[in-house]
Amino acid sequence: MPPLVLQERYSVHQNDFAPLIECDDLLRELMAQGGPMPSDYAQMNRTLRLLGDAVRAKVIARDDVLAYAQDVTNRHLEGTMQARALGKKYGYSGDFEIIEAIYTLQIAQEPHLRRWDLYFHSQAAPNAVRNRKAYFHQLLNSHSAGHTKAPLNVLNVASGPARDVREWMLDNPEREVFFDCVDAEIHAVERAKKLCAPFAKRVEFYHRNVLRFLPAKGYELVWSAGLFDYLTDRTFVFLLKALIAVTKRGGEVVVGNFSDYNPSRDYMELLGDWVLQHRTREQLRELALEAGAAADSIEVMWEPEGVNLFLHIRR
């Protein structure tokens, strides 16, 4: 779509539309060469940041940028990770298939799409998603190592494909750890059941909305990695209270949330329509206090990218 068509389509002044025109020029150049090389990543990120600045300054409407992204993606990038996120197959960009594709570094086989997926996976946000799987495994290691007298019960909220559960159990077949996994998407539950089939005696799945239902067994560890940054503050507090209530004394609740430091944010929001509630460490502490957690029971940690924060609450 040449710049002139961009102007006619959205009826904006060329100076106002300059960041989108620059983005369009760069995308055309990169598509002509078969996709971005690693040496192009910095320029791509800079261009998206300038476009994001223009949207935040209300110089360009976000809806116009999304319409442009949808058009370009449909015509040139169908089958890429970006297209899958933008397509929202299950109603939102970060669905269980996207998360599993990030975990397993899925890359399109078509040569003209392959480099775009490599660029997607190089971003800070997908790296943070992969890191949170490792973070969960470390939590399981530490909790199970210190819990030798009885089985360890773990609640996994919005468990998605449960690949993280499967991989940990493969590495720890002898540990007495039992998982209850809850997810509102039936396709995610079905996929997770297949992945965890070898461990069916140790994992129970619930196809339920966690805002309406939680198993009430009592858990030593409650984990939720990718749900809370989709929630408003009010819903965040409501659900966190419920998670604290099903955590045993001496147990721990750990929930993930993308931080306000996210170098991938413009790429996610403008080319993938992947919008999250980014929060600071201080905001997470305040929400935990509002949910009834004691001040000295709260700790906020992060994974190596610094993009995904983890709110820990000890009971």
C-alpha cells in the first residue's frame, strides 16, 4: 500500500502520518528481501517505537494502525506468528496455541515467512514467556524439595496447554506432586490432556471459568502465569482473594504480570493487537494489599528479561 493510498484511506495530513509511512516503507523493503535479518531488528524496533509514540500522542489513531497492520498481514504475512496473534482464533491474541508456539519456537517453513517468525521469537516478550516456564519449574523444584512428608498439591490457574506441567513431570517422575489445572478454553483443556496423558493420575483438569469456580482442596502452591495481565484491577483483586483463600498456611500464591518495562509492547499492540494490563512492582504490591495479603508476606520478583513480574504471597 503506497503512502498516497495510506493518506487517501485515512484522510490525514502527510506530516501526521509520517511514522506509519516510514513503517510501511520499511516493511516493503524487508518483504522484498525475504524478511528481516538480525541486522534489521534494531531499525524495525525503532520504527515501531516511533509509530507507538505517535499513537500515544494521538497524532495517529490506533485503529488506523491496526487496520493497516491487518491489511498488510493478510496480504503478505499469512501463516506467521504475527498473523496468528492478530487473527485471535480463540478471541484474544495470547491464546493457548500462541503460547505453545512460543514455548516450542514454532517457525513457518515457507522461506518468505520464516524470517518474520524468527524476528517475532527474538522479541523480549516471547523470551519472557519462555522464561516464565522455567520460573514455574524452579518454584516446583523448591517447593517439592522442601515438602517431603506428604504430596505437594499445586493449583495451576489458566493453565493453557500445560506444557510446563508436562515437561516438569518428565524431568521429575518420582516426586509426589499433584496438579489441578483450570482453564476456561475447552480446546486448551483438550490439548493439555493429550500432552499430560502419561501423567493422568497426577493431573486433573477443570474446564471452568476461574472467576466462578476454583477447586477447594487446599494447595501448597498456587500458580497463574498468563491471566492477571488481562484483568482489570478490580477483577485482579477479586481473583487474588480467591486464590489466597485456597492456599494452605505455609503455602504460596505466585501470579505473573507483564511489567511496565516491555520493549516489545509497540510490536505486540500495533502489529498483533495483543494488549495487556502492564503493571509496576508497586502496583502489584498495592493490589496484593487490597486483596488482604499481609505486607510482610508480599514479594515481587522477575525473570531475566525483566518483562514478566511475579507477585509472591506467602500464607
